[in-house]
Amino acid sequence: MHKVTLEVKGEAQMVKLSEKLREGRIAHKLWVEQPENTSTCIATKPYPKAEVAAFFKKLKLCK
């Protein structure tokens, strides 16, 4: 399994990505920190890169 950490510009972009993943039937979890109620990350089930690349192609690697 290969793990990748990608960067989004803000919480709104992360929530929008989660919605697109849901529409594409990609199993994932949107983590929400409590009590701040702030989205912090998205984790996907392991998929072949070809199946999920279209959803993540506009994101940059996190440094």
C-alpha cells in the first residue's frame, strides 16, 4: 500500500472533495475535530491509483 499526503487550500475545498468522492462512490472518511467542528482530513479506502487519480489530480503534495 502506498500512502500520499495531499494539501487543500481550506476546509471548504476539503468538504467539496468529500462530496465528489461520495458522488463517485469512493469509500472515504472525512475527519472532523471536536469541539471545534472543523474538518481536518480525508482518508480513503485503498484503491488502485487509476480509480481515484481523477479526484485528486488538482491537489499538490503536502510538504
